[in-house]
Amino acid sequence: MEVEPREVECPRSAADVDLFGPGAPRHWYAAYHILHAEAPVVRLPGEGLTPDRDAFILTRHADISRVVKDWSRFPPTLDLLVAQVIQSGKLPTEMPDLDAMVQSIVTLRPTQALWRAHRQELTDPWVGPGASRHAAMITAHADALIDAWGARTRIDFVKAFARPLPQRTMASLLGFPLEDVPQLEIWGQAQVMSYVFGRGHNNILTEEQKAEKFRLLAGFSDYVREKVREKRARPADDMISWLTQVHYQALDRKLTDDEINGVVYAMVIGGLETTQYAIAEQARLIDEHPGLFERLKADRGLIRPFIEEAMRLRSPTQGLSTRITSRDEVFSGVEVPAGSTLHLRWAAANIDPLAFEEPDMLKLDRKAVTRHLAFSAGPRVCPGAGLSRLEQTIAWNRLLDRLDGFSASPDNRYPYQPGIMLGLLELLLDIRPAQGAAQ
């Protein structure tokens, strides 16, 4: 009989730290403080891209900032995969182990210059600086979700608001019917399966898990292709319709159906989970800080710094193994050979005492409040950061308008999903609807 792995216990020293084992999310922040004090760079022997290479966990803000801002010196692991595909001479669509996003990267943005063009031309108008166009739509979704609470005074905030708001927003943005959101949620979970159930810092799935992931994603690809055909024939005011019509100046041509499929894949994988977890953790922080709800309700100018501080303190994506050293390096006094994998622990960097004064404090007057790395930084900063910030801002404006307060139920167990996301799965709130609130 297979024995369930033992859950990680709260570490007392760097030797006890395990960021990837079962139950690790409950102890991440205790571990980060220990690593900052004792081992800001952790070597993982034999866990590089090949068994003869090592991986290294970076936890200092300065180290991680240096990496993410220098694409050439610290190339993304994804660049190596794209180069292998190109060198193989095969069409990306002929390689069954590549998801739609990677397939589209091979043809649309295989270089740094094309990556920038892709962002500027294809995603910024919808989820970057152009995200403000969605304000009315997001507000309507937030209000509809709050309306659905009816006379209830206790809700599961994750199920009733934090999860469905980004789901509905992304569906509307792309041009999917809202009735398809439950199925889209299944496909979205398949996209992030490796980040939830994958083993170790490389997020390795079993063969059975990989087969299930690609089986589900085949259904998503079929769904998107059908929508692309519909939008080509009858364009509407949504991102997929726009992608069927746009002339991609960087390559001087229109996009293929497969390329649009890849862009949509990237939108879904980046646009659901992180915003959900950010909003849920913000609710926890408000509950943990008496008087904060009232302070935000009275001064809406504090919402922006609150959101930034919350993402710094409770980063949705805790870390990813995304970069390789192209030459020998030194991080925080530790020598790291060329060809090593770097696991960038953004959440640890965001509470680094060398970078932030009183790093564990929620300070709404903190200077340079956006210095955190919750969205990474540099040329590959999250392209959907603008949309996520807009969703969070609208969410809290409407919640502050429609509620007089809330508190966490004593029945809460605070369950977190496994993996590398700070993913709260349930949050029971006792809510106090505002008297005469605008509906």
C-alpha cells in the first residue's frame, strides 16, 4: 500500500526548510525569514535541467531583480525549449507535448524583439495599459456577484466573489459566453496542473497527470478554434474577434487560428488564478487589521497602496524556476555555475528586510509601493498586470460601497492548494451589508 507523504513541519533552521513538500504553503513565510538570515541562496543538487546540473533558490530582492531585468545574461528556460523546437525542423503543431501557448511562441515571439512587439501590439491594448476599457464590464460583474448574495450574512468569499470575478472578466474580454465559465474553469485548472500538483521546483507531473492535462487541453483547443471561426465570420467587440482581424506589424501578416489559440491560452493561464488569490488574501489582511475596512471605506485613495502592499505581503505566485545562468555568477556571496537553473522566490524577495523597512508590516504610506516583484519585473513583467490591478481596484471599491464590514468566521480552516501559488481555497466571511448601499 502506498503511504501518503508526511506533511512539511514548520522549520526551525535552514536545514529544515522544504518549500515544495506537502503542506509547505502553511510555513512558507516562516521559511523565508530563516532563509534570509541563514541561507539566502539554496543549492538543489542535481535538480537543474539535466541531472549533472544544479538548481539554486534565490530569496533576496536584489538578486532576483538583477536576474529578471537582464534577459540575455539570464535567459528564460522557455527560450531553450523554443530553440529546441526550431532546431528540430518540425512544425510546432506536430509536437504533441507542446501546449498551445508554446506553439504560438515559436512562430509569434521567439526573440526578445518579437516578444516586445507581441506585447505592444497584441496584448497591451487589452490587458496592459489598455485594460481601462474594461472598467464598466468588471464593475457590472462585481455588482452581479454581490447581488447574488441576497440576504445571506455568511459567504464563502472565494466561491462567491474572488474566483468568479476574474473568470467572468476573462470570459467577457475574450468573447466567451458566461454560461461556459464552469467548463472554462476546468480547462483553466488543467493549464495550471503542473504548478499545483507538479513535484519539486520543476513542477514535474507523472505520466498519468500529463496525459490527463493534454486530454483536457485538447478540448479547450477545439473550443477556442470553434470560437475563432465564429469570430472571423461575425466579429464582435472582444479580444478574439480583434485577434482575427489585426495585422501583426512585427511579422507583417495576420495571425493564424493556431496562433490565436496560443494567445488565448496565455490569457487564461495568466488571468484567472493570480487575481483570485490576490483578492482572497486581501480579504484576510483586512480581517487581520482591525479598522482597516473603515479606513479604506472613508479614503478610497488608499485602495491602490493597499493592493500593492497586499500583493507584496501575500504574493499569489510564490516562485518559479524560470531562468538559467549563461555564465558563472555570484549571488549573495554564493558561487553559481553557468548552466544552473534559478528558482526565483518572488514572495521571499517581497519581504526581504534588506529591501523593505519593516517588511512584515502593511504600510499604506510605504514609499515606492510598487517595488515588489509579485508581477516580476523587467522586460518579461506580467503582461496582464494592468488588468489584474484594475480588477482588484474595482472589486474593493464595490465591496466597500456595498458592505459595512466583514469578519472571518471562526469556522475557517484556511485550506490552501498545493503547488507554488498562495491559493486559498475557501474563506468564510460574516458580512454586514451596507444600509441603503447603491445597487
